[in-house]
Amino acid sequence: MLSFCFLFFLILFFIIPSKSKKIDSSNLSILCRVRRRKRVMVSMEQHLPRELVSNILSRLPAKDLVLCKFVCKSWFDLISDPHFITNYYAVYNNLMHLQSQEEHLLAIGRPSLSGLKTYISILSWNTNDSKKHVSSALLNPPEEYNSDHKYWSEISGPCNGIYFLEGNPNVMMNPSLGQFKALPESHFTASQATYSLTEYFGFGFDPKTDDYKVVVIKDFWLKETDERKLGYWVAEVYSLNSNTWRKLDASPPLSVEIWGSTRVYTYVNSCCHWWGFVDHESGRTQDVVLAFDMVNESFRNIKVLRIRSSSEEEFATLVPFNESSTIGAIVYPVRGTEKCLDVWVLKDYWDEDSWVKQYRVTNLQVIDKLVGFIGSNKFLSKDSNEGLVFHEPDESHNKTRDLNVYGMCASLRAATYSESLVSLQRGNEFGRQFFLCPKS
């Protein structure tokens, strides 16, 4: 009955008081000892409801749950269950981010001017820590990708805890499980008479097929005249389930141009988004949002009201608002280091006339451009030393925290870090592993 006693111990200390947020991973060693004592091992379902066991296990980090699969068959079946995996993402990350008063980020950047090598770090801190200490852990990719010739320039995610890194090579990863998967090269290439100048990536999840997808939009130019080829937009989509690329029948409207500025991952309502513009015959430029539906694999334009005076005077950064329900835009001056930020939101995602200014933030010290936006009022920027800074303004003052991670040549990018049990393994195809190296 030892397994039952151990679980009863967990109930007393973690469920009934409801004061503890997460199970300390040091208890894992106890779990392993329980596993070895087979003489008294009795099926858990005989003693505790499955829902209660699920509640307890959902408080463990993902890497510990992987080990818990080997405690007994019932735990293996429970932790492998798709419903548990889905619920775990919401339950554990709610405890980690909200109730524990902690912030966690995944950041990338090139700390050296002499090479392209990109470092990937997980940053953590307690929001109530007056000393503003930030702990970090460095993620080491597989050896063949851990060199000065391999790099990443953009980070997209989290999407159910999965991230997409754009660069050389393009990769998907689940940092909490230590999974790292390089995407294959696209089969579609430009002809000898054309070349591709830019590529715009989007990443998301198709709930209809339970598939993670990457879409890329390419423009093609004629080498001989250096003009755009007729019907220049070409779109492809990568499927994790099939591990292949395919050309899409749908293409973005030819009238839309995409801004190539710093991007914040904006995945809402199964759609990824890009900030763009349309040139009218009158000479006026109008901002638009280009959306791609991961389920229907179709493009559409979302009209944007006049929320900034001009692209020469003000930046506009597209962001997810409240991380799930709709999209927003942050408008701030191009010049100067002390910024006033206007935060706009599309109140009804399906009504393009519902743009409203939600609030204004004044006297925010931002160098160049924003590199991240969290929730509805937290900002990430880089300072004059190419360091990452966290801002949380309120009515009285702007709370800031130097995160002690650096990226030269505007290479800093950051996103919320989330734990996930979603595996990148599909069928007989396996992704590579990477390793977590603690740092001070």
C-alpha cells in the first residue's frame, strides 16, 4: 500500500491546503523508490479517482512527468493520454505564471559581433523579488547545429508549448522535453531566371488534423530586369505530421506588402498574422493585417483604421492581445528613446471596424523597437547595451527589470516560456535532443 500512502501524503500537503503551487521535483526520487518496491505495488485506480491523480501529476514539470511514466502502467497511460496533455498545458502554466508570481521567458540572441552563433536561454524571476534577481539556463542544441554557421533570427511561439525558430536551419522545438527538430529543405525553388528576396514565416496549430504547421510566403524577382515577377507571391506550408513541404493553391493578395520589421508572434483564432500595407492609386498608404488560417489554409486581409500618422514617424508592432482572444497593435515614435506607446486592440476579431485605443503608456525608455509583448500590459525592449529589458507599467510608475541577456546587431528576440508534454515525434520519425545547461 506504499503507493497509496505516498499519494495520500501528496493530497495532504498539496491538494487540501491548496497553498502550494507546484510539487517540488525533489519528490521525484520518492516516486522512483516507490516504483522499486513492487511487493506492495497495487494498482492506483483501486484507491484514488483518476481525476485526483491527474490533478496531482499536473503540478510536476514536464521533464519529471516523463520519468513518472515509468512508475507504473496506469501512470504511463494517464500521462500519455491526449486529454491529460492538453489539460496539463493549461493547468501547469497557470500555476507557473499566475499563482506563483513568476515570469518565464525563452530568449534568443547573438552575444558576439564576430559570429552568427545564436544562444537560446530560459529566463526566470519572481515578480516580488526586490533584488530583481534573474536566473537563466542555456539550451544547447544538438552538436551539428551548435556552431557559428548555424543561427536563428526570429522566434515564434509558444503554440501549445511548441516553438518555431527561423534561421539556418529552420527548427521546431519543445524546450521542456528537450526536443529539437530541423525542418527539411523546401522542394520548391526559384527558376534560374528568378530569385527570392524575402521570406515571411508563420507558425501555428491545426486542431482539425492535430498538426503543427509552418507557412512561408516568398516573393520572386526577375534577374534580368530586377523587377517583380507577375504573380510574385508564392506560399508553401510545412506539416509536422508528414514532415514535408507543399505549395499552396492560395496566395496572399498581390496588393499587400508585408513590413519586414521586428515581429512579435501573433497567433490568434488558429490564424497567424503579419503587419502590412496597401498602396492606393492616390498615393496614400493604408495599414492592413494579413492573416493566414491554419485550418482552411487561406489568406485574408484585415483592414486597420488610421491609428498612426505615418510609417516614417511612427512604428506599429502587431501583437496578440491577452495572448488568445484577439490582436492588437502598439504604436510608438521612430525617433527618441523616451517613448509614449499607444496600445490599440481589435475588440471583435471578426469585425475589422472595431479597432479602439485601449490605453497609453508614457515615459517608457525604449531603444529602437519593441521585441516582445506579454498579456495585455507587459513589454520587452532592448537597451543601449543591446540587453533585454522587461517593462510592466501601471498607473503610478513603470516597473523595469534588466534580464541580463544580450544580443548584438538587433538579434534579441523573446517569448513567453511554457511547459508542454506535446511531442515532436511523429510515427517512426524522431527529432534530435538538446540539453539544458544551468547558468547563474
